Amino acid sequence: MKLLRHSPFHRLPRHLVPVGVLALSLLLTACVCVLLGLSARARDEARFENLVQTTSDRIQRRLDTYVALLQGTEGLFATQQEVTPAEFSAYVHLFDLQSQYPGIQGLGFTRRFSREERTRVERRARATLGLPGFQAWPEVPGDELHSITLLEPRDLRNLAAMGYNMYSEPIRREAMARARDTGQPALTGKVTLKQEIHEDKQAGFLLYLPVYEGGHVPATLEERRERLLGFVYCPFRADDLLNGIFGTERHPRVAFQLYDGLEVDEARLLHRSHGPEALAYEPMFTTTTTLLVAGRPWTLTFSSLPAFDATATRPMVLLPFSGLGTLVSLVFFLMMLAQVRARGEAERSADGLRVALAERARVEEQLREADRRKDDFLAMLAHELRNPLAPVLTAVQLMERKQQAGLGTEREREVVERQVHHMRRLVDDLLDVSRVTRGKIQLRTHPMDLVASVGRAVEAARPFADSRGHTLRVELPDGPVWTEADPVRLVQVFTNLLHNAAKYSEPGGRITLTLAREGGEAVVRVADTGMGIPAEALPHLFEPFMQVARTLDRAQGGLGLGLTLVKQLVEMHGGRVEAASEGVGKGSVFTVRLPLLPEARVPVAPVEAPAEGEASTGGRRVLVVDDNVDAAELLGEVLEMDGHRVTVVHDGMAALERLGAEAPEVVFLDIGLPGMDGYEVARRIRERSGGAGPRLVAVTGYGQASDRQHAREAGFDAHLVKPVELEQVRELVADVGDGGAGAAALN
């Protein structure tokens, strides 16, 4: 027995060989599962890093908003020679700081003055601020003072800070000097605000922006220091700010701590997002990152929470592969067990026939042939299973490296999915042959038209034939050809024959499928111009594991079970299948004969009514408005392929100009248009038509409830979130005449 003589197990007792094969297969399965587990962890880690980046970005964007607020306030002081307290109060009141800028303690101005000017500044502040006790404090050495003269809103906390000389404290002084010398916003380190007059004190920090004479940043350092008027600034309570950013999250998946500077030090802690229970939990992932905010570094430490760890993908990834590997291992084990038992039976039979030398020789030859076929099949099965396993392993390794590099892994995931489907088809072929052989397949037969089954098989096989450059020709009779059969199994038969013809034909070959009535039979022939079949192989063509002209590269692939399955399924239907070929290189013809259904049993085919909605009134007039040229033109092309008349423009004014000329029935309108946004365009369209007009569909990247409310108020009928689903687009266009609301109607 060749396999046992040349395998690593030939020194083992024969009955232990299948056990060795099973152990080796399970070991290989375990290795693959470990690799997949590592890949799954890499994907989870990438999800964690994405949450970390999102959290960091939200903090960065919120601080950028406050910088922009200071820049606008700096413009107020730069454009007026003197800003009175009433003017400043009215200006700050416009922003509604408590609701629109959560976490900010206030908005203020600190004036720069010398010690000689102190009395005049205090007297003026008492007169204009309504604070009879106003004074610059504390008393510290130095000629330059920066006392708070304006601070809104004027609540108890902020009143406690009025007059405070910020230049007297080193942390504040460092940030003010940095802002003065650079002309840029500057953030302080961790401080305790002078507004902390209650027991619930929080860590704080301040954000400064310099104000210069003339309203612009001087060119040189000396000029910036000389022409400084003061600073507009915002004080922050760190917990209030961060809770204002993240307090609305219902199920947070990461916890974080925010530290001032580059060190993770409890003394520098500004904010902790979760309480002691998060610290006691052992997270799956942790990381540390740094933000640079207005020239000041912040350190963020992150850890995953139970809500994140519970969604880890590792078990879901391992289950299908471990199950598939175990199944393949069992297939190997059962086949090796069958081989060992067959060899034992063969040897016992040979011992009983020693007296009949001729018979013994014939039997031994049959056994050798059986061994050869089994050896060939095992080698072939190993080859076919290793082929998809190789790209799976490579894809898993690439996914891990790409995850570490922050790259997408969609292509590798598709490779793994495609190869797993290929392995599943191989196992399905094995199981189908086994079930048919053991009589486990039950046909679900009923009168059916063979023309329909042939059509479905051609549709299934055509992509494979086209990929190899073949010409696939189909010849069908006029009218139906009735037989009693299982439609699913007949499609499987004809698809296998077409795949077989395409597989064994050189690129550019011709494949012809014909269906005809001959006597009392329906005859399906599949002819090809491929490599043909040797005469000696024809009698064995439908035997299991039989393949013609196998080569080391196994370019045709497969297990040699397709024709066996075809023969068994055809015979289960009371038919027969035949193969013919004039020789190598002269093509082949496979003929399937099935009994025709008696005339008395042929059903009367009902006249199919046209499907609802088929009676189209013609294409719709559609206007697509989007400043993304590619997106607009591709959407227009899809609609034109559906038979609609489409006009594409890229701004709101062009849309309004084309509205009268085109009279569109549907308008797909992007919200984020340059100049005039989509809301304004929609309002003008509704005003022109007196509230009626075309169906307006909002196309936007924002899908919150508030965005849908804005769209509804502007006059939109439907709201699509990018990227849009083409079926939704088609539905919205198709039901215009019926007044339907479509799949994305505003609720």
C-alpha cells in the first residue's frame, strides 16, 4: 500500500495509522485557530485604538472651539478703543455660554498696566463695574500687573476672581508670557481657579489669547511685548469640561484619565472619566497618548471597559474554522480507517485464493488499482485542501501586520471568506456523494419544465465560462419540456456538467448545451472542444475520484466527484448519463436522458400577469445636486441606466436655474453645498411652488434626529444618509407617481 509505505506512519501498527492522521489534522486545525485568534485580537485592538482616537479628537475639537471663541472676542477688543462692561456683557450674553459651551467657567479680559497706573485702573473699575470694593490683588513685587477687569457671567464664582493679578502666579504667568511672545493661544498647566469658593473644588486650567494695539500681531518679539494691551481668556473646571463633552454617552466603552504635561502623575491629574470600579476592572486593552492643546501637552491614559470587552470577536472567529478543521480531520480519519480495513480485507481474501493463481492475480491487480486510486485521492484531497489553507494563513498574517500599521484589511477578509467557501464546496461534494451512496438524499419531485432548470444552470455556470474566455451557446426547443424531477438537483447536475466542460477546455473554447425531445425522453447534451477523453478512461469516468489527465500543477482542481454525483442523481430520477469522445484533444460530449412526463400529467401553465408596478409610465425627470462631482455623476448614471432623465448640477444657484427648465419630479439635494446650503435651496423651491413641487430628498452625511428635523422644516420629503443605498434611491424615484413616502421618509 503506497500511502502507508511512504508516509511518516509506516512504522506504526496499521490500526494506529488513522489515529496518527487524525492527531496530525487536529494539530493543524489548532494551529490555524491560534492564528485566527491572534488575528481576532488584532481586530479588537484596532477597534479599541479607533475609540481612543475618537475620544482624543472630541477633546481636541472642543478646545479648538474655545480657541475660536477667544479669537472672536480678541477681535472685539482689537476693533474698539475701549470696551465698556455693558458692551462686553451684551457680547458674552449672545453666546449663551452655559448651554452652548458646556464646561467653560466664563469669558474674561485681563488688562495690562503698570504699578503707577494701578490707582487709576482701580478707580475706573469701581465706577464702571459697580464694584465699590474693586482692587488689584495680591500685593506682589514687580511693575507689570494683569488684573481681571472684565469677566462674564458675573456669578458668585466669577465675582470672587475680579481684580486678581494673574501675573502674580508662576503657572499662569508662564502661559501668559508664551501667548504674548508668540501671538498664539496658550494653555496653562494644572491650577486651582480663584473661582473655587465652595468645597467641591476641581482641578482647573486657563486659556489665554493676547490682544495687541492695532488689532494685529506685531512682526517682532520686541514689538509684541511693547504693544500688548492684555489678554482675553477662559477659565475651565476640568471635570465640568470633560463631563460636558462625554456626559451624554449611555454606554461608554473606554475609560480615560487626563494628566497635565507628559507625565502620568496623580499630582497632575485633571480628570478621571470613571470611578474606582473602572480601576478595579482588569481591562483587555490599555494605551497612552498625548494631545498638544494651545502649546501645552496633555497625556491621556485609556483602558477598555466591560462593554467593549464583551464584544470581542475571538470566539466568533474561531468557531467556524475549528468546526471546519475538525470536520476535515474526521474525513481524513474515516478514509484512512476505511483504507486500513480494506487492505486487511484484501489481504485476507488473497490468502484464501492462493490456489487459483489467475484469480489471485486479477484480485491483487484490482486491489493495487484501488490502492492507487485511494493514494491518488488522498494526495489530491491534501492538495485541494492545502491550496485554500495557504492563502488563509497568509491573509491572517497580513491582517495582523496591517492592523498594526493602521491599514485596511478588507481584501484579506474577502480572501479568507472566498477560500473558506471553496473548502466548504469540497466538503459538500464529499458529503453529497456519501449521502447519495447511502440513500440519505430524498428527492422532492414534481412536474417541472426542463427549460427553466437549464436556464438556471447556464446562469450559474456562465461567470466561470466567461472567466476562461469560453463561448457558451445554448439551443432550446420551442415550448416547455416537461418531466418529473427535483429542480434543485437537476440544476446541480447541469451546472456540474457545464463547469466540467469549462474546466477541461483550453481558454477560448466553445461549449454547447442543447435540449431536445427524442422519443419518450428529454435529452440534454453538453459538448465542448476541450482536451477530450482517452478511450481507456471512458469506462471509469463516472467512478468516484476519477479524473483524466491529472498533472502535478492540478490546474483543473476538484476532487473528481462531480461526474459521480451527476450519474447518481440522474439515475435517481430514472434517467441515465453517457460520455463520448473521439480521443485526446477532440473534445467530449455528455448526454443526460430523462423520461418525459406523460401528456396526461402535463400541467396547464397559467398566464402570468404582469407584476405590480411593471406598467411603467416612462422614466422620471430627476435633478441631482451635489458639489462632489464623482458622487453626483455616478448617482446620475445609475438613474439613467434605470431609464430616467437625469440632470446633474453642483451648486444651489445652478439647481434653482434648472428647476424651471427641467421641471423635475424628484430632486436629490446635497445639504453641504458651497455658498447656498441644501436647506436654503429646499426652502426656495417650496416658496416657488407654493409648498408643492417636486419630491425633495436630502442627501447628507449627518443622520441624527435633529438633522432630520431640520430637513423636515426646510421642506424635504425624505432624508438619506451617505453612502446612500441604491435600492432606497430607486424606491424613492419609482413611487413618485403613487405619492409613496419611500424607504427613507422623514418620520
